[in-house]
Amino acid sequence: MNSALNGERVLTELDFARLRLKNGQLPVALKEHCESADLVPSQDIPLDVITMYSQIEIVDLNSHRTQKLTLCYPRDAEPSLGFISVLSPVGASLLGLRVGSVAHWRTPNGDACSAQVSALLFQPEASGDYTI
């Protein structure tokens, strides 16, 4: 792992450690993102990076539909309310991205999807919460 901020994804050390506890259960794409991400202490995460329990706005690149999502752990997932599990294809594609980045994922039936992160509406670390 690099500690410099030069990769496509940046994860907090806490998010990384919690996800490693589920290592055997991680989807392949999320496992690869974790292995290649830059790691930083929670206090040093840039304010434009999606972390666990961040609330974001994305714009679908095909339909131009805007959605507000909160990235969460599976136990808190409520997709109909916008709470998306980090273990889902869309959740795995978002963790560690910056505002302006494009997330790519496949639906369960194999359709390719992509959306641009248009806004980070809430990030726990930005409000001083380093333990969520």
C-alpha cells in the first residue's frame, strides 16, 4: 500500500481494516480496489473522497438521472432509501473515489453502468467523526 495520494482511490486506514475483516466475503472488484488504494489516517482523508457512511450525489452517464446515496455496511443497507452496501456492485465502485470521478460497475444481469460523482454531501471525517 502506498501512503502517498497518487492512486485512483484513497481509503481511510479504519475503512480498510474493517473491510479486511470481511476479506473472504469481499466481491472481487472491492478486494482489488482495496489492494490498490492509497491508505491514509482518517484525520488526513481529503474532503472530496467517499468514505464509509458518506452521502453522495451521482449522475448516471446514460440517463442523466441524479441519485443521492449513502455508502454503508451491509447491515445498514436500505437500497429503497438510498443506503447502498459497500458489498454491492455500485457501493464497491464508489468507495475511495473523489468528487468528479466516474464509477463503473455491472448489474447482476451483466449490464455495464457508470455514474459520475457530482457531489459529496456528507463525509463523517469532515465533521470530525473518525470512528464510524
